[in-house]
Amino acid sequence: MEKISPPLKLPEDSVVHYYDPNDTFLYFESFAPFLDIEESLKLIKEHFEILADYTYCDIAVAGFLPIVIDWNLAKRIYITGDEYKWNWSELLLKNTQTLNLNIYYVDNDYRKYRLRFDLFNERYQKICKNLYNFNNKFKYSDLEECFIYQWKLLRIAPSFIEVEITTQMNVHPLIYPYKENYVMMNRDQFIKILDDLNEFGIRKSMHLSFAGAGDPLLHQDFGFFLEASIKSGLFEVIYIETFGDNLTEDKVKILEKYNDYLILIIKIPTLSESLYEELMGKNVLGQIKENLKKIPETLKVYAEILRIKQVEEELDLFFDFFKNTSIQPIIGKYNSYGDLLPDFRAIDLEPFEKDYCRNLMFSLFITSDFRVPICRQDIACKFSNFFLKEYTIKQIYENLYKYHINFINKKYDEIIPICSVCKDWYVFLG
Ligand code: SF4
């Protein structure tokens, strides 16, 4: 390795002309205080030995190793605008046939935890500070101990907050949770949620989801909730899950105003009118298709079909339907919420060993009647739960830690009754 270019502020038009052809780039998504020098040198050496274009380690947690990029790859990247964003994943996906991609291996594989140890956002800055105070020479090999004994250093705040602002919906589905009584969260309750979340002291480091057993677009104060959430500065991304039949022009206008933050997920279990009626209790598919035509390209919209037995044959058709649109089709995993819904799963993807539940660690579900169950799988709040009027979210989140210990010790029955048979612990949210 002759020369490694420093991470300079790059010129507006292009990176190409300013570097020597012998350059090799080390790319970091963020500042990495725990960079493992020893392991990084091995990775860089391997990159040169096998003449790779791009060497990365998809096993290691972010923050310990760099990505190494050859000049030949870097020169394909043109950067415009004031900020440069190196969208490597997109570039690599488009060029997998022509590039020599090298995956570097380390022991152990911690991907399931979906954490990072760099200064990517305020959550990880706080976690890095905790780790540094714990051991200022922290190395990748020290992580194992951390994931066994030091979870309190890592579990500093929830990362995925799902709020059911209403239980109202225009359909009566078989395949999604349905609550008989319509309950609407009020503005004061929602503001308390934001105030409580603010207590964790991390900004732009949580994901908010307007979902649950209702269609958030049916709440008359939806615009208020959305605006308050964005103004709070707490969230990196806001998801909105809707059935799409109420995606009227005025709703679209509200969404467009905040499109930098939003991801809209439209739940469309089938494109067949008769099957839609069978699965959703009412046929509003015609209305949904009309609404889809009016969605502006600026909105990030996903159309989600579920992997259930009834639509296995339809998956290709579903993807074809959205081919020339800005809407991205996706396949969602069917969730029966324990025994709340029939088991319509087409396939069982549950990993062999039930060893870590991210839902329990980092997700919180808040019902429209202001309750927080132990786990979001108890969407109907049938089991033990907390009334948010009596506690802060921080108190609840701290209290829930003991269930994580139960999970590690495989005492599922001491969490909630459906825990031992739950197949949704590996579904990652936020
Ligand atoms: S295993 Fe399932 S029921 Fe148990 S805590 Fe995790 S998501 Fe909840």
C-alpha cells in the first residue's frame, strides 16, 4: 500500500481527477473510536493479496473495521451537490457481475444484534461512551463478554416505537389484528409519549411507526401527530402503515410535506377482488388501486403483500403490477400474534436457535388506549401491561429489562404466555 488518501471534503463535480491511480480508499460510515487496528491491517492485506475492488466484512459490527475500495471502483463514483453520499450498496448491487468483491471473515458473527459501535447517531455515540468508560481499550474480541454480561451499556433506549393512534379501519380483516371498539388516542396522550421519549436524551436515533390494529390515516388528528413527531427531532425515520383505501388527496398532501422522513407502507394482501374480500372482510381494492395512481413519485411508498398460503401463486403478478411505478413491492412476513389470528403462514423461516429477541430489547408498542404490553406480540394487551398514565416510558423500558434476562435464561413462560411458541422474535424492526 503506497498511499491512502485522507477523507477530505470532496469537490462538487467529481472525485475522479483528484486522486492518483494507485490510491486505495478506506471508507468509514462514521467516526470509529474502536477501530480494531490489528484486524483492520489483516483486512487491508487480504484486499491487496487477492486484488479485490472492494473488501468489507458483513459479519463485524459497524465501527471496528473499514471498507477498502480500490481506485478502479472509486473512479466510477461521481459526486454532485454540497454533500457527498457514497451510496456503495446501490453501486455494488448494480455491478456485482463485474466487480471483484471480497468478504473478509472475523469471529464472531454478531449481526443478529443489529447494533453498531461508531458515532453514527446519538444512540451509538452514547453507547460508545458507555463502552469507553467501561474499557477504554475495547476491541472486537471484547464484544462477546459485552453481549453476555454488559447489556445495560447497550440497551440505553428503545429504537422502534410503534404507536396505535386509532383502532379504526374500514375493513374487517382475517389476516391482520382487528379490535371491535374504535379507540382514538388524543393529542395530550401523544404529546406525553414524545415528552417521555425525549427523556432518553438521544435525537434522531429512533424509528417511529404509526401502525397497530387500525389505520392511522383515519385519525382526524393524524396531521397533528405527524407534525409533532417531526418537530420533536427524535426520529430518524417515520413509518406509516395503512390499508390505502383512505389515501385521499388531502392525506397525500400532508405526507408530501414531510416526505424526507417518511416511509409509507400500504398493506395490500392480494390484487384479486374476490380474495381481497375474503381476507379483508370488505372489498375496497378498487378504491385502493385508484389511490395508488395518485401517489407522487416523491413519496417513499412500499406495497406489502404477505407471505400466506392464499397468495403464494400471486407473488410474481404482484411484483409485475408495480413494475412501471415509483411504488416498491415488498413481501411481508405473516404474523399471527401468537394465537390471535389463524396460522396462514406459507413457510416457516424461524431460525433453529431462539437466542435473542430484538423486539423485547428495543421495540415498544403503545396501544390507542395508552397501554404498553411487555411485548408487541401482545397487540391486544391481553397479558400484563403498563398504563402509560401511571408511568413514564423510561420507567417502563427499564422495568422490561428483566424479561430480557428471562429470555436469555429461556424462561419464556415468565415473559408472556405466547412467548414459548412465538415465531416472530427474529423479525427485525427499526
Ligand atoms: S419471543 Fe415473541 S413473544 Fe417472546 S418476547 Fe420475543 S417477540 Fe415477544
